[in-house]
Amino acid sequence: MAKLIFPEGFLWGAATAAYQIEGATLSDGRGESIWDRFSHTPGNILNEENGDVACDHYRLYRQDVKNMADIGLNAYRFSISWPRIFPQGSGKPNLKGLDFYRRLIEELHKYKIKPSVTLYHWDLPQALEDKGGWRSRDTAKYFNQYAAFLFENLDLPVDRWITLNEPWVFAFIAHAMGVHAPGMNDFSAALQVAHNMLLGHGLAVSSFRDIKRKDEGIGITLDLKPVHPASENKADLAQAARTDGFMNRWFLDPIFRGSYPQDMVEIYARSFELPRAEEEDAAIIAEPIDFLGINNYTRTIVRAGSSEDDFMGNPLNPQEAEYTEMGWEVYPRGIYELLTRVHRDYGPLPLYITENGAAFDDELNSDGTINDKRRINYLQGYLAEAWNAIQEGVPLKGYFVWTLMDNFEWSFGYSKKFGLIYVDYTSQKRYFKDSAYWYRDVISRNGLEV
Ligand code: FCB
């Protein structure tokens, strides 16, 4: 048996997002978010489910933090619900909303669990959507005001601040593919959303620098995927480069190089409106950050699409591969490929895996156990490859499993279970899956035995 030991001080965490776990959507003055509106509109969510109750974490947070401590987590990534803090998106803050996050952070500190706070995990206040949402440049300014309010008023130690979660998903899945809130199908609008989000990110980073919180860092979380060509032929290779441009470089380049990738600008310009931008935007977006958060679950294999402007390509799903309940290929080597590539092309800077995990069809046994061997294999495989990347000099500082407990998986409702902990939604009782015990052992050894 080999022992793969992680660096001292490595963060072992789990991640969640406000709308997916909190429930209590009408409590203590919270305003409406686009996810309330979207999930209450028939036809958008599997089985017409919504986040009204979710895991009732807003009330059960103490128990959830205790569960984290029992697993041995030394870090926890959660998101703040913007409409709890500013029910109308801007204007008068709702101090009761802020108080919830203070109580949560105090509870985490009790167990020496370091908070990583995501400011935006997709739940825009509906009032701002009504004024044009992220298609409007004003939303970047409102986001900055909301962020600055928290930097100034969330007066408890936060380890890491993450401005945005997965702007690619929010821009394109929600605005070009209609699958997430607010449910639009307009690619040019999605490009504008991506731009305004990046701008909001950059503005928030500069506010953070001005406010000078001690010993804390700020970064962004991107969802990145290795893109493989289906073959070595020229057309497939060119397709893989374009798909990589669409999924990865469109965000990495402006943040780390100060400009959008030229090949993609040319492709988009032929079919869509390029985002409207001001001259100063590029520099704001490229404001230096302290770390990059990476969410990774799978890879993409592409065959050449119909034209040289096709940036999606035709996906290929190898038959012999293993797939999760999401239909995502299990490809542990991908995390190694990503970490080494990001480090080589955009580094050096500290990296965190801010999400990685798998949905499987878990069953609760009558004795309260859940034997989720496939999840353990998945996590073990990805962690071993993350360890390999560290051996090659990649400064990976922490790893967050998606997710602490089963929750509202967006358009899939409650049908997809990603948790280390099983939630019985009728009783709100939590049950540790085998993977939670396995993760506890990994953390206590600071490594794997493979
Ligand atoms: C990511 C999201 C997260 C969760 C996982 C499965 O794209 O950030 O909220 O839905 O996928």
C-alpha cells in the first residue's frame, strides 16, 4: 500500500451553496431571488421542485456544522445569499440576513473550521433581474456594493473570499441554453453576462484591497474541463482548441492576461454581438487575485463540428468509460491535467479545488447506512491525481468535496445526490454515507492509502 501524504496545512473541506441547502426563503426579511422565481415557474425543474425548504440548513446549521466537525473538516465553503443581505439587490441592507452568516461563521470557528465564503452562487435578487439582471452593467456595480458591504460588516475572520462561482455556467447555461435561472436563450446576452460578471469580480477585488482585511485572500471559482480531441486529425484538434476557448480560456485569459482570447473573439464576432465594454474594463478584470478556485467533475471529448466557427463540437462519450448519475464521465486524470495546465499557462498562484464530487443513486439501508463505494472510488481517484499534480510542483492548497449533504441540484431538483451525508427530506434527518467515514480517515491521515 502506498501512502499519498498531502502538504502540511492542506485544507480539507466540503462545499455547498445557499439556494441549494438553506430553505427558509421567506424568513427574516430575505428577498426573492431569480432561483425562487425560476423554480416556481412550471416546467423548469424536474418534478416541479424548488428550494423553499431544501435541507432547512437555515434552521439546522448548528447540527450541520457539528457533522462537519465529526467528519474532521478543517474548511467549509458556503455561499451568501445576496437577497438575504440586500432583499432588493441594493439600497437598505437587511441586518437579520447578515446575522445568520455571523452565527454560522461563529459556529464554524468553534470547531476550528475555516470559512471560505462565495459571494455569488447564482441567486441574484429578482429585483435586479427585473432591471436587466447581469445583462446590465449596473449589476456589476451593485455586486461590488454588496461585496464591499460584506467586507466591511462581516466582522469575523473569513479565510478565503470567492467572488463568483462558475461564471461560465451562469452565463451560458442560464442565458444561452435556458436551463438555469433566469432561463434565457440568447448567446449574445450570455456573452454580455459573462463580461459584466467578470467586471463585477474585478471591482469587488479592488474593493477588497481598499478595505484591507487582515490575513485573508480573495479569488474566483471557475468551472474548468480538460478538452480532448476525438482523434489526432487536424479538424478534431482545431475543434478541441475552440471548445477549450469557449469553456476555459474565455474566462482564464481576461483574468490572468488582461484580454479575451483573440481566436474566440473572431469566431464570436462572426455570429454574435461582442460584449459592450469600456476601456478600463480589461484592467479591472485582471486585478491580481490571491488564488484560483477550480471546480472540476469530468472532461469533454470533441469531434469536429460542422464548421470552423463551431465552438461546441460534437461530444463523444466513450462506451467503456464509467459515468455518474449526471451522465458525466469519471476521468480522474483530468484533474491532474487541469492543475498542471493552469499552473503552467496562468500561474504561478495558489490553487484550490473548490468543487469535485459525484452523484450516484445512493440507497438508505434499513440500518441507516449508505454504501456508496462508487463515490469513494471516484473521490479517491481524483485525490490521487491531485496529489500527483502537487508532486510536480503545483501549489494546490486545498480540496473541497461537492458536497456536504444531498441537496437541491438546480434543474434536477432533489433527484441527484452528491452528498457525503444523505438527507431524508421528509424528516430532515441526516445520515453519514460510507464516503463520509472514508473522508474522515483521509483527513485524519492527511492523505490517502492506495
Ligand atoms: C456545479 C455547481 C454546484 C453543483 C455542482 C454539481 O456546477 O457549482 O452548485 O450544482 O455543479
